[in-house]
Amino acid sequence: MTGGFAITPAEMEARILELAQFGACGETGVCRTVYSPAWVDAQQRLAEWGQAAGLEVRQDARTEVAP
């Protein structure tokens, strides 16, 4: 890979599981309605990960995160 960054399968799984905590419902589900507090928190976490990876992170008018 040129440029970019690398992430191991274990790191990816950990991030998916962390995101699943925002709006977790039941044992394995995620109920994260758009613009809900859980959705906003998940978007913020994604932005933090992007910034930590050295990306310029922006949020559009709908507050969606874009690298």
C-alpha cells in the first residue's frame, strides 16, 4: 500500500465493536437512528479516529463525517 495507513484485523474488529456500543440494543443489535445522541457520538468517534490517523476531518451541514 502506498500512502494511507495500516490496520490489523484485530484492530478493525475492536473498532467495530466500539462503534456498536453507541446505540447497542439487545445482545447483538445496534439501534442508532440518524441524528440521535448515539449517532452523534458514533460520528464523533469516527472523526477522532480520522484525526488520529492524520486525516483532515470535516462535518457537512447534516453533521456527517467525511475524511
